[in-house]
Amino acid sequence: MKKSALVIAGLALLSTNAFASKARLAALGGNDGAANLYVSDKANVFRNAATINTHKNFVVTEWGDNVNADSSTAPRAEGGFFKDAGSLAYGLYLGNDGENDTTRTTNYMAQDNALDLFLGGDAGMQWGARLHYASGKDDTGTVKKKNSAYGVGLGMVMGAAEGYANIDISDKSEGGAAAGDEWNQKPSFTIGGSYDWSGYTFFGEFSNGKVEEKVGTTTTSTKNTDIRVGAGRIWEINPTARVLADASFVYTQEKTTTKDKFMGLPVTFGFEADATSWLTLRGSVGQYVLLNNRKNGTVKSSQANSTTVNGGATLNFGKLAVDGLVGTTDGTGANGKKGVLSTSNLLTRVGVTYNF
């Protein structure tokens, strides 16, 4: 939500350990910022599979109806459960979208009926693994379409250090505007890690990917590189209030027939406070400072109006929690940017969690 009035209402969990939704991380700046790299949340199990050893024994459902990539204004339905089994922990998750679905045009079939299986354990070092599979087809139209995708995630946590690797082995869509069209993601990966020191979390993440698209007799390729390094900290003001801040260096490059490069230094400040035993409010503000440079071919520019404000709340009913972003949106759920609270659309991204 851009430059929106931050008015937050809702009911919340009694402890931050119970939070488990994408909405919470988004409200704390996790979409464009770095909150998801140092804020503890059950939703981080897709980043580091080893965190299943800490975050388990719950069922989560993320509401939405978007077909392609998941976003705060157009969420995709997904959900799963995570449970311990002696010294092990396991989980099953349905509907997780592929990270590169944003580059796939609507002519192609997106990942469908996705399944993720998790397994973790603690043998002095916490470890975790994730297997991803998706498959779907559509023969009802003039052009027959299908998609298949495979991936794996590995992670570890040892004391103050953690590391992870997430690999997209294959993601292929056949049949676009014409029967012979193909969209094919080559093996791509994200590796990262963090270390806690003197109250700060220092983190780094590197992603590399390649997509090839064949339309008729023409094949084009897109290569992506993303780097983020930085540090964040959470201050416990008192048992019911927390303030966070982070700063990081971001470098992205997309190469097609030309190169589109961006370097930035985003800074985010946020808060999360239990107003009462049943009400938690959270919000954040972020902006690129000092460094905000884009070069597309020979054209140079900066990202205009980079200040972003987010807010969220959680509703708690015993062990059942409803989490969401604040609804400063229009009737369709898209960000209206009007600076007002839409009371008919209060929580625009909803996740429901049951802890057991």
C-alpha cells in the first residue's frame, strides 16, 4: 500500500510465535524489503526448510483466487499442515506457486495442483528438506496446454547461523498461442544464509535463473540475477511491543536482448504491538535511500515514489487465528491508493491458522 493512512483494527494472537502467514511478513515490509530474511515466522519454511523444526503443529490456509503468481493484491489459494513426529517434523502443502510464474505470460498454463512435501529433524544441527511437484493439463481449447514442474529445497540451522538452497529443477509449459509454443525455465537456484550477532541478524541471498520461450521458430531467453545483503534487528521494547529496522544492498539484473540493471539501498522501519491481550497491530514504512539507480540499455533512471507503507492485523479465537493486511483498497481488492480505510474490505489478504 503506497502512502496510505495507516489505520489498523482486528484481533490478534497472544504470542509472536503463533504467527504464520504471508500477510504478517508483507505488513512488516517483507514484499519489497528484507523482513522475511530475519523475522521469525512459520511462513519462512519455504525459504529455509529447516525451520520446520521450530514451526510445527499447525494448519494454515491462505485465501485467494489468482491463477498465476501470488501477490498481496492478488493472492493465490494455498495451504497445508505441519506436525512433529518424535525427533522429526513433517509437512504437506498444497498450491504453492512457483517463484518465476511472474515471467510466464497468460498464453501458457501456470503451475497447477502444486504439492510440497517437507521433512526435518534435529541431530545437534537442525536440518530440513522440501520436495516440490506440480502438474496440469488443459485439452478443452483449440490449443492443448500442459505444465510440469519439479524442485527441491534444503536448509540447516546451527546455533546463530542458518543456510539454505532452493532449486527449481524444471518448470515447463507447452502450448501457448500456438501448439508449438513453449515456456521453459532452466535449472535455477536461490542460496542464502544469515548469522545472529549482538542482537543483529546479518543476511545474504543470491538468486540466478534462466527462462527460454519458443514462439514459432523464434527462441528468446531471459536471464535473471538477484543479490541482497544486509542486516536487521528487532528490539523488544516490552513483552508486548517490538520495533524492527533493516537496511540492505540490492542488485538485480535481467538480460534479454538488452540488460536491465538496478542497484538500491532499501531501508525499512516497522513495529508490532499487542494493544490488548486480544489485539496486535503491525506496520512498516520503507524507502530507497542514497542508492536508487536503474540502467536499461543506455537509459538511466531511478525508481520514483519508492516510499511504501504497510499495515496489518490478526484476529484470534483461541487456537484459531485470522491474519491479514489492512484494506486500504477499492472494491476489487486492488490497491486504490486513496489513503482511506475500506471498511467493506478490511483485510485484503487473509490467512487462517489453527495451532494444535
